[in-house]
Amino acid sequence: MYPYRVVYVGPPDRADSLVGGLADAGAATEGRFADLAALRAGWHPSGSEPRLFAVWLQRPEDTEVVRALAETVPGSPVLALVERECDAAALYEVSRAGAAQLVPVPWEEGDLALALGVVLRQFGRAARVGRLIAVAAAPDTDASALAVNIAAEVAGHWRVDCVLAEPTARLGRLNSYLAAVPRSGGSHELLTRSDPLTLSAVQQSLTPVAERLRLLPGPLTGFALQPPDPARLAKLIDLARQLTECVVLCVPNTFDAAEFDTLAAAEDVVLVGGQQVPAVYALKQLHDQLAARRSAGARHVVLDRYDPHRGGADPRKVADLLSVPEVWAVADDPEAWTAAANAGVPLRAAAPRSRALADLGRLITRLIGPPRVG
């Protein structure tokens, strides 16, 4: 996530296009003001954290806005959006007034992300890296629905900006759970292209699903012949983390080095299995393989669609078998899960009173803390 919050100063009718472009580059806007006077009267920042001021220049005298901000808010960079009609002398004046970066209007794809990146280097800042939660299923278990609903709850109920991603060479599953229309070919397209991966390319591939939730699905048709290059996959995950506060990664069950390397990079690994005895032993295989790698991330074992009346292992028995202090259970609520799957929406949208939501809430609180207040 971009470390500077953005304050816009310029024509109100231009604000939406800029705010959208900044959001695509991972930057959040906290205020919009028509001019310097409106900014001085209406901006009441909380805390002393520097901001980035984005100033839209339409007239030569607008350069004074850049100058005033550079002089009165030291340490806060100014991004100047300059109409292309400006001549070289005018651009020189904007730079001398204190603009850290100039972006032409209309800008082209990637211009804003590039300028924001240069600002970070100029001011010695680094992009915030979002938390990585990897969700992996034991053999013969599907973790897609659980990953979708963890991400949906993080974004909706916890109000944390989230990217849900599926870095797989197999046919993607996440898109069908959310009935979304992808912007692009998703992770497979990014992983198989020959050009270098960039922050802008990843950003443009994210599909908005809901407020604060974006999707990077796997292949939409067919299957890839080759698994993704490990270095390119690691780069993709790293770039996705720069664009959000939290990445929920639905890791394909390949049981190979690529899967375990991906899991080892996460702060939190959610290992998903079923309660039937064969499924529990498959879950133990996955858990033991990851434990042998001594990854730094915390491991959270989950029995998905758990029904205490169905038989098989209960969470306490699984915890003893895996030698872990706790095993989480997410309730089986067949009507609710089916309604959500058929509608292509998260569980809360289809069945807001489902008992599984309370279980998800407890798990997510362990992962990232309690929901934000206010």
C-alpha cells in the first residue's frame, strides 16, 4: 500500500478520474479541495504524518499553489498534474515552485504509478507491504470457498483493503465463486508473459469485486502446460502486496516445491482439511511438510464445513495428532454455503445469519486482529 495518503487540490470535476487513477496505483485519497483557500479552511489532518499533495494546474497562477504547499507543509511531496499545453518555461516554473514530480494531463497508463514510485525514492520512503495470508488445502480438499470468504470478510466487515489472488496454472476457481467479470487473463497471463512484471501491470489486472476487495483470478479457460516460473511467481506476489493492506492467496494443491515455497513466504498460513479420517491424515501430510521447512509464518489449521454430528475427528483430536495448540472449525451450514455458491457471492451476502460467519470471524481475528472501529 502506498505510504502517503493523498490530498487533491484542483477542479472538482476532475477529481474522480485522478482519485481512480491513484487508487489503481495503490494510493488512497483522504481529501479533495477546489483550491488553496478551500484546503486551508477544510483540511484538518489527524496526526503529523506527511501527505502527498496532488495539484491540478490549469492556469499559470496555479503554480503558486505548488509553491505555498512546498513552503508551508515541508516534508510532504507535491505531485503536479500539468495540462499538455504548458510550454517549457511554465514546466520549469512548476518545478522551481517545489513540485516533486510532474504528470502530463491526460496521463497514459502507468504514468501515475511511475511518478508515485519516483516520489518514494526521492523522499526515502518505501511502499508498505501488505500482509500475506496463504490458504492451502490438503489433498482432496478444496479451500477456494474458504479463501473467498476470508477475503470478503477482511474487506467488508474488517474494512481492510484486500486482494484475493489465485496463482495457479490450473483452471481458476475463485472467479466462479464471485461471479466477477475479470479485467484480464488474471495471474496466468501475468506469469506467462515475456515482458518484465511491473506494479502497473499487476494493478491493471486486478478486478474490483466489492468495496476494498479486488480479485486476481487463475486461468479462466483451459490449463497451462507448464507451471509458473518460481522467481516470476514470487515477484507477482511481492507486487500484489505493494498494492494493498492484505493479500489472501489461494494456493493450488500441487504438493511440490513451488507450493511450499509460496506458503513459506506468508506471515500466516491457513491449512484447510476435512473431518473425515482420510482427510485428516492428508492434512497431517501437508502440515508436516510445511513444518519441516521451518517457515517463519504462523500456521493455522482449519476443519472446513465441520459438523460435530457427522463423525470423524473433532478439532481436539486433530490438534493432538498434529501437535498444535489449537485447530479451528468453520461450521457446515449447507443451505447458506449452497446459496452463496449458486449466487456467486460471499457467504455474508447470501446468508448474513449463517453460523459459519462467527467461526470465520474468530479465525480472522486471530489472523489480523479485531475489526476496525469508526
